[in-house]
Amino acid sequence: MDVALQAVVEIVNEHLRRTRGTGPVSSDTPLLADGHLDSFGLAELGAELEKALGVALPAGALLPEDFESPRVLHQRLVAVIGA
């Protein structure tokens, strides 16, 4: 599966717009440190990524530090699903 960094950024931005009324963010925006995501938001965004990308992520595949920025998240997804 081939997932572009820009696709991950768009999914993150849509999630933030819909759930937090914030955004847009860039690929290197700190999501946790800047308060864009909290622990509940991590779980919600993980589910949205699965749905949007059409994949089932293994339990525990994404850790909180994987949500540091959209770029870090993309790198982790590539490692987990071979995006």
C-alpha cells in the first residue's frame, strides 16, 4: 500500500477541523506539544486513519509518541503497514 505524507496530513487536518475546530497543521506541526491532540484524540485519529486508509492496524501498533507530528505518524504507518 502506498500512502503519501500529504494524505496523512489531510486526514489529520480533517480530524482536527471536525473534532477540535482547529487547523490546518503542516507535516511538522507538533500535535501533542501544541495541544492539537489529547489522549482521546489519539484513539479517534487512529480509528480515522484505519478507515481512511482501508487498513486494520494491529493492537498497540501506534504509540502516543507516534503522534508527535503528521510526519512522524506517516513514518510509523509506513513501518507498520508498509505504506
